[in-house]
Amino acid sequence: MSKRFLNDDFFESMESSIIEIKDAESLPPLCYTDREFFEFEKEAIFNHEWLCVGRTDWVPNKGDFFTTSIVNEPVVVVHDRDGEIRAMSSVCQHRAMLVAEGSGNTRTFTCPYHHWVYSLKGDLINAPAMEKTCNFHKEDSGLPQFKLELWHGFIFINLDNDAKPLTPRLAALEPILANYDIENTEGPDADKNIKYDFSWKVMFENNNDGYHANRLHHGEFHDYIPSELAAFPDELPEDTAGYFRTNGTLHKDASFNPTQKALMPVFPKLNEEERNRMAFANLPPSLSLVLTSDAVIYLILRADGPESHYLDLGVLFAKGAMAEPDFDVNMEQVIERALDINAQDVHVDEMVQIGLRSRYAPRGRYSWQEGAQRQFNTWLVPRYRALWEQMKAKQDKAQ
């Protein structure tokens, strides 16, 4: 690995990204661009943190499955015959062919290459012409399983079987999310596998960022959600797995569409305070939520390199919304505004990524309206530091 970041000075320099916002500065630019840092980051974060891969309503029936990948790890999620949702590697344990592609409904997973057959639980149940192979036992060749948790209808996996449970570490977010009843929402099919050529962290920061809201998106797009009405929570618990911000609105039931007001049924449990603000919840490194009075927009980020990632984008509404007679017409307006705003965001993210490669890329100072960026840094930096300390300890032990 590059010696330019494997040293105490580099990791100590990150402490300036997690101090009080009035004094804090952004992360070192190489954290967004460097291939070797991304390999470090995979071990520091992706190999041990909970990763969102989809929603339970993507696999509503027994036998339903979908495939995905994150940090180039192929995954298949399936609703098995016992009614359990499980996630496993989709890599055949014979010659590494993928046993599943896309999505659908099936009774088994059959490798198309040599027809090894796996049950929906991942057990190898047939391996043709292996009877002459010495010391081969089917029970030893099942598909590797991933630890899995469900949270508000979202499916999370962990590549670390010893990882601490996720849900208890999200208690600080529950007061913000509870009245949206996200687990019981409904929505059209998500737009999946959108490829972006900029760092997953660049997009995560943009999803967080109220400072740009009525600047980049000024005018009818966003001025009814002014940046100066952003609010950030007091310090979150040290072991929290997510964070949030809220943003007041200039009128009740503001929403992202050309009318600027809710077109879909308002979530029935919302109180007056919640109907006069928006909320933004983030579960790094893979899930961002935008919560309005009539819609929850979710963004599932799937990193695949230092400067690229995939996105699965969906929107959720109150139960029964899709049966409303005007749903399709209203949905067109929601999509129209979402595409307009997204086009502005994506262009900026692409240009930021170019700027981060420059020798003049700064460690910039923050506005108070960028408090969520410090929250993100406060999640990232201790994980980076922990791995560096482990690496140093191993080096000392080896000497």
C-alpha cells in the first residue's frame, strides 16, 4: 500500500474533520480518489459494517430472489420455502460461476456451467459426475451465507459473521422515522443499477448536504426548504450506526414535485412538527433516506471502486396510495421533479470528483449548515483509525 497514507500523521490529520463544526475541515482528498485507500477502506468499513442490499418487498413470495453486488461481492437474496429471507454468495463453489442473475422466482439455484444445484437455503443438493472425486462431500460445498437483519423493511447484510447487531445501534434514528411506518409502505419498482463515476462518499455527502439545497437548486426546486432552517441533533451515541438532520419548510406538507405540496396521501401518523419539515436519515456506507410528508425516497449506494458506485433508487408511499385514481398522473410529476434535481446533483458530484483529483484539492472549511458532513466524518474517522491501530499492532508483534 502507498506509504503516503499509512502513517500516524495522516490518520492524526483526520481528527480535524470531527472536531466542532466551527473549526472542522473536510477529509483529505485522497480518501475519495486513491485505489489503495479504497482497499484499506474495504477492510475498515465494508468488510465489517452492515450493508443495505434491498427491501423485503423485492422478494414478497416464497421462491422470489434478486441479485446484487457491493464492493464487487456477488450476492443473492431469496425468500426461501420456510418463509425466511436469507442472503448468500451467488458464487458456485465449483468453478466460481454465478448461480443466479437478475431476479425472479425459482425452486433451486442451478449453476448454468456444470449444473451444480443448490437449494434456496444454499445447500448443495446435486453435483453431477462427482462420484469419483476423492474426499468430496456435498455438505461442505454450500453457498456461503451472509449475516442478515431486517430494519423498517430494508434488508441489511454483513460480511463479518461476528458483527454486532444493527438494530440496537439505530435507536437514535427511531424518533425521526417511527411515524412514517416505513415497513408498511408501498411503491413502484426501484430504478436499479444506476452507475455513477464518482466516489460513494461524494454522493453520501451530497445526500447529507442542506447547505447547497436552495443554492444549487435555487428557485422553484428547493427554495421552500431553505438551508437556514436546517437543524442537527446533539451528539449521537458513540456506537450509533446512523445519523440524521431535519430541515424546516416554508409551508405544511412540502414535497418534491412541481406543485411543491404533497400530491400523495400524507403518512397518517405524522404530527404537526413532522408535516412542517423534511428529514434526512443516513446509514453509511449504503443507505440514505429523504422523508417528506407524502413520500420516503431511498438511495442504496453500492461502492465498487474508489471513484465509482452503483445506486438503487426508490420511493415509498403510504399504504393504499398506489390505488388512488390519480396515482399515475401524480407519480409523473414526482418523477419529473426528481429527475430535474438529480441532474443538478449528479453534474456537481461529477465535477467534485474531478476537483478532488487536483493537486489543488483543498481540505475545506465547513459552514454551520454542513453539520451533517461532520456527522459523516464522525462515523468514518474512528473506523479508519481503528484499522490503522490494528495494522500497527500487527507490525509491532511481527518485529
